[in-house]
Amino acid sequence: MSVLILCHFALALFAAPLVRRWGTRAFLVLALPPAAAGVWALTRWSTTAAGGTDTTEWRWLPAYHVDWALRLDALAELMVLLAAGVGTLVLVYCASYFDDRSRQLGRFAGNLLAFAGAMLGLVLADDLVLLYIFWELTTVFSYLLIGQTSDHKRNRRSALQALTVTALGGLTMLVGFLLLGHEAGTYRISAILADPPPPSAALSAAVVLILVGALSKSAIWPFSLWLPNAMAAPTPVSAYLHAAAMVKAGIYLVARLAPAFAEITPWRPLLLVLGSLTMLLGGWRALRMNDLKLVLAYGTVSQLGFLTVLAGAGGHDTGLAATAMILGHALFKAPLFLVTGIVDHATGTRDLRKLSGLGRRLPAVCAVAVLAGASMAAVPPLLGFAAKEAAFQTLLDGSTGDRWALAAAVAGSALTTAYTLRYLWGAFARKPGVPDTGAHPVPAAFLAPPAVLALACLVLGPGVPWLEDLLGAYAAQFPAPDHPYHFALWHGVGLALGLSAAAWAGGVLLFLASGPVLRVGHALALRSADRVFGGMLLALERTALQCTGLVQRGSLPAYLVTTMSVVLAGQIAVLVVDEPWTGTPAPRLWDHPTQAGVALLTCAVALLCLGVRRRMKAVVLAGLTGYGTALLFVAQGAPDLALTQFCVETVSMIVYVLVLRRMPVYFEENFSRWRRLMRMPVALAGGAAVAVVLWIMAGHRRAESAGAAMVEETAHHGLKDVVATILVDLRAWDTMGESAVLAAAAVGVTSLIYLHRRTDAAEQPVLPLPGDHPHAALRTGDEPGTAPPTAPRTAWQASRYESAGLPSGDEGAPERTWLAASATLAPERRSLVLEVVARLIFHPVLVLSVYLLLCAENLPGGGFVAGLTAGVAFIARYLAGGRHELADAVRFKAGLFTGLGLFLSTATALGGLGEGTVLHGWTWHGHLPVWGDAHLSTAVLFDCGVYLLVLGVVLDIVRALGARIDRQIERAAPRPEEGRA
């Protein structure tokens, strides 16, 4: 089962290249995974029909009792056959529906196949969390399929509406799943059904929350608005997702949980009322539609309401009828959607007011539509009739609530007959005053998929007893009545048949009185649910804008004061009410007089920041506070923390200075004295509150410190540096997350600087600054007499400056000089001593960074500190000689280091799966010829990834805030001719 699901997703990844190579014929290849799933399900028919099951289990998150658990029983067998069988035919249908010129066809094909895989996983899942994952995957792929033609506003709006409604329902359902799992003590669905938890308020709340998700997925009122709008999707999507698969997910979930929770309040009344209401509203709305797809869409809403009534009734016989109706609905609704696509394809319209005479032009298409429509209207001897008879009889034999639902079902069946006649008449009949519609011939391969489904309705009508064993295996989960219902095409003349006849007669009358019905419908029509939804979104947006305008005023000091005031108020309230300092040991002011001196100096520098007006002075003072904190770490005996603090503070100050080059010298905010005096106490009180809270937290520790266990664990692995071991082994998940955030932040910063492409391959030539060397002009290929820009080259063909990712033209620096600035910077802008020193210390600092990386197991260091140290070496080269010197030092793009770092860390983490868990550590011990005895652990490899990532981030930021801003300054500088003028 797992292989079948994964095959769908695996082949979906190759859908785009397959479509590019083979065109629409690729759909025939993509149909193989669902076809294989259908064949496999058929081979398991006898097992599931006998009450047996097939299971697959893999311990996924054992600490949370979440497993990759799949289970095939009778209900799952039915849904797999529908999802796989209809999915196969729809993919075959796509080969004729689309042509090779269709836009983004590869993406559509991949999404459709991936949806089929998600649907297969949904119906096979035997774990609530796993079911939710596949549930949301169907939501996402449905969103992508509905919005396939994303350049149309209607498609975008419909896709967003479907995503909003179903995703909100899914999140609500997730809360219900968590409550249910907590009450049952397990998330395994089969275990919950076998031993359901006792009734309680929490269980009732869980049931309601789960039903919200199921009803939103199956477009039950009040969530039914998204399904008709989803008809903006291509017809194959409507035939598969909105007739046979996705909208059945909610019905499936109701049917799956009904044996255990049908008696829980308010399961039955909620489903019977909402299902009956949806059945009537959807059928009535279908009579007013003129688009063939919308007629079927609202008819689908009506039928889904009927299915909800049957599945939610929670009885043996109604469960039997529900499964038969699920099968019948998929077999007659999917071909009708496919026929609609054929009509649209052949005529160019779906408007039934413009179609006329197609029954004679396309007789085979008309025959398939009539066959499927007759099954939908429950005309004997088709499957729809047998299923509808079973539904009427079982509701008739049920409780009082079932009989009220039966009345709604009969009225809904009359509406079904009416809109079926409207569909067939509108699509194929010859209408007075409307010229016959032209249509091109329909190939047999195009008509074959809907014909197969329609013929299945014809075959399974008389053959409905063949389904008794399989569908009865599901119904056996309910208590069996004394005289259980049995499938048969003909049960004789009875009340159920009379109700069917009444429904047919009522439907014919409604169709014949279509004019008055339309006028009454328009007169009684309330405000469109779609407009209500749009109004709610607009009101939400306006409220958000008003709140944002009230709170977000663009003043960073105001934000800080507000945040600190709220935090401070909460802390003071807790301190006053709880008095947590009682019994807390008094804090020691210092362990050594050195700490007191450093702390006083740091506090003094911090206080000086409050009155500074120049930005550069503020940055220097803030940096000094950081260095003071690092000295405190040194005095406390924490060399790892001190080294990290020194490196971070150094890089941060350099970045600040680079940014300040493009900012005013003074702070531009003009605050009155009283506002400044108000903010100082807030800042001081905030710092004091944090200090007090830390003191109380440390003094109230009751459990044993984790430090001893970490020291012991580190020593057990033959290591000494506890801090480094925590970062790359014991808490490696945290480090991975921080690394990803760091990379994302670097990308965000550089993206703000590079508004266009990062390499700027076609920029205008930049003249040197006044006083610079005359040969420092950048050669971009745009100057007279130079070759035009060439096409993009591979990384192996790029120059060192292109590989470094620096702005185009940096190759203007001579390559044979030891100091690049000698030919690019004016003498008055150079410091020869700084350039030489930077060159001399460059390689030793790089060696030091490698040493800090490799010695981290036993000495202070680590990948983060080592990466920052290496970054400082490159920063020194840049500060000494400018961007040309940086280009000479960095031969590759910074993104290469970042990407390699993330790849190496992630690969090391995933390599642990070989031992069962992500980030599982292992160590290799061996003997190297020159090195001697050596060992290599995953912690070192992981740290190497951190090293590369941090180095790449530093280089990327320096490239963006340094070299890029240098280039902007040069572009803004006056030309030499302008200066002379």
C-alpha cells in the first residue's frame, strides 16, 4: 500500500518532463499508478468482502503515538476502487481533452496525479494524524488544480475560496482529532472504532469539530458555496475531484466514524438536518442554472446532502444504502461531467440556451449522457435506481428522524429528476428558435472513459447483489436488525417504489413548469452565499487595515516602548500577586571584583547610548556593551560563549557601519524632552524586570540541573566541550532550525538590496570616482568598441568575479597585482598598511577558523564561531582593498557556501534514518596513513555544514551591503567631464 501511494507522488515529479517529451500521450503513462492501485484493490476484494483486512504499519513518531498506519477494509476497498478507477479513466480522458499547446500542462498533470495519490492515502490511513496530512494534501492539490489558469481572476478567486473554506474546516477537524485521540488514548482509527471512548462533553466537542471538517470538505450547507465556484477548474478536475474523490472525503469520514459515534450527541440530528437542507437547496438552485457544469455542480451539492443523511443515520441498513449510493453517485456524476467537457470541446459553449440539436449530431455522446442521467434520476434498471430504493426503504424502516429525512429525500429526488431532465434537454434537445449547434466529431478514445462509467451503471443495476458481500462487510459494524435489508433490483410493488414514482412525477412536473419555477426561484432567492462570503472577506480586510493603521504607525521606538510596557506590566503583576521572591536565595553581586568592574563599565556605556544623537556613535557604544558582555563571560569561565559573543559583535558592528554609509549622520526623530524622559524609565525598568525574573527563576529551580547529565553524556562519547556537543548533537534540531532561519534572513536582506537579478549582467558602464585610477572603469560590454554581453554561462565557465556573485564588471581589477586596490582606488582613499596587514593575516585567520571548527569536540570553538572567524578574514580584505579585493579573495558565489552548508547539515540529519531516527549520531574510528589514529562523527559533519552556511551568510551580507552599495555610490558619482564642467 505504501509503495502504491508513493508511486503516485514519484511519477508526479516527472509529469512535466514527460508532457514536454510526449505531449498529451504522457497522461496514458501517468494513468498507470492509479490503474495499478485499482487492480490491486480488485485482487483484495474477496478478503475485504469476507471481513478481512490488509494492514501496513511503521513507527513514525512513537513518542506521540503517531504511526504510518494503513488499513484496507471493506469501506476503504470501495473508496480505493472509486479513487483509482475514476482517476485512471479521467487521466485517459485528459489525453484527448487537452492538446499539446495547452499552457502549464505538465504542472496540471503532476498535480492531478499527486491528488490521486493523496486521495488514496486518505482512504487507507488508519491513523488520525496521518489521515489529516493526506486530507490537507488533497486541499492543497485541489487549490492548485482549480487555479490552473491563474491569469483569470475567476480561477484565482475560486481556488482561494475553496482553499479558505476547506482548510479552515480541516484545521477545526484537527483539533477534534486531537481531542478524540486524547479521550481514546490512541490515534489509531481501527482501535478507536473497536473500543470507542465513553460519552462525555469533550467527546461531543470532538465529534462536532470533526464534523465541521467533514461537512466543509463535502460542501454541505453552510459550506456549500465553494463547490459551484470550483467549476472554474478544467472539466477533468470537476469530474474527478468534485464528483468522485475530494467531495467524497467528508462522506467517507462520516461513514468511517458512524459505527462508533452515531449515538453521540449531536451526531445524528446535526447530519440529518444539514444533509436534508443541503439536498433541497442544492437541487432547487440547480433548476435555475444555465451552465451545464453549474447544473451538475449544484446537483452534486444536493446529492452530497443525500449521502450525508444516509451515512450519518448510523444504522446497519442505512449504512448499506449509503455505500451503494456512494458508488452509484460516482458512476453517474463523473461521466456527466466528462460528457459536459466533450460538449464544450466540440461546440465551444456550455450554455444550454445556446445548444440545440446535439442529440442528432453527437448521438453516441447523447446516449452516454442519457444512460448516466437516467441512473442519476434513479430510473430502473440502473444502479442509481437500486441504490435509491435501498435508501428509501431503509429510511422508511428507521426512526422518526429518519422518516423526516425520508420526506426531504423524496422532495430532493423530485428535484434531481427535474434538473436531470433540464441537463439532458439543455445539452442535446432541439429547441424552437435556436439554430442547431455546430460540433466537430468526437473520437472514440475521447468518449470511452465516460462510456465505461455509464455502462458500469447499467451492469451493476441488475448486478447489485454482487455488491452485497463487500458493502455488507461495512454495514456489519452496526448492530444488525432482525430483518436486514438485502440488495435486489426489484423488491416488488411497495411504499418505496411508490415514493420513487412520486419523485419521478414531481420531477417531470417541475421540469415542464420550468418558467414559473424560475420566476418563483428568483422571487424567493436570498442573497447569494458567494456575495456573503465576499462581503465577509472585505469586512475582514477593512477591519485589519483599520487595526493596522491604529497600531502600526511606522515608529520603531513606539513599537519598542509598547512591547516593553506590556511585558513589564505583566511581569510586575505576577511579581506583586505571587511574591515569588519568597524563599529565593539573595543574589551575589559578584564572584570576583573583576566582574563588578566590567559590569559597571558596561552599564555606563549602555546609559551613554540614551543621549546619543549620531548614529555611528550609537553603534560603537552598543558594540562596546556587547564586548563588555563577552568579558563577563570570560570572567565567569565560559570561553565558548565569550568567543561567540566577540565574533558576533564584530560582524554586527561592521554590518552596521556598512549600512550607515547610506543613512543620515544624525537620528532624524525629533522627540521632546518629556517624551525622552518617559522612555528612559521604561527602558531601565524593562532591564531591571528581566534581571529580577532571571534571579527568581534561577533561585526557584526544584529539579536537578541538566548540566550534570550533559557532561556525563559528553564524556561518554569521549568528548570534553559540552557546549559544542549540545549544539551539534544533543540539541541539533535547534541548530538546524536556527541555520535555516539564518539562511532565510540572509536571502531576505540581500533580496532587499538586489531588487532585480543578483548578477546585474546588463548594467550600464560605471565611471571611476574622481581621483581614482583611470583604468578602474567597469567593463560591462556596453562601452563603444566592446563586445555585447554574452549569454549566461555555466559555473565552470564563469570568471572568478562572476563566481563570486559580485556585480558585473568587477573583473576590471587587474589580476596580476598583489593588491587589487593599487589599480582601483585613489591614493588618498587607500591605507597601504591596512591592505598589507589584511593580506598577511588572511590565510592565518582562515587556518584559525578551520582549527576552531575541528577542535570543537574538546576545546572552545565550533562551526558557528569558525564560520564567523572566516567571514571576518574576508571582511578584512574588503575593508582594506574594496570590492575588487573581495572579488579576488572569493572565487565562488556566496550562495554556493550557504547551499552547501544547508545540504551537508540536512544530509547528515537524514543519514541518521539509517539507524532509525533523524540526526542519529555515529562515530567512525580508524587509522590513516599519515594522520594516524583518527575518528569522524556525524557531529563534525553537521558542524562543517554550519561552518559553510555561516560563512556564506557573512559573504552574502558583505557582498550586498558592501560591494553592492559601493557600486551604487560609484554609479551616483559625477562623471569626470561633469566635474570639470
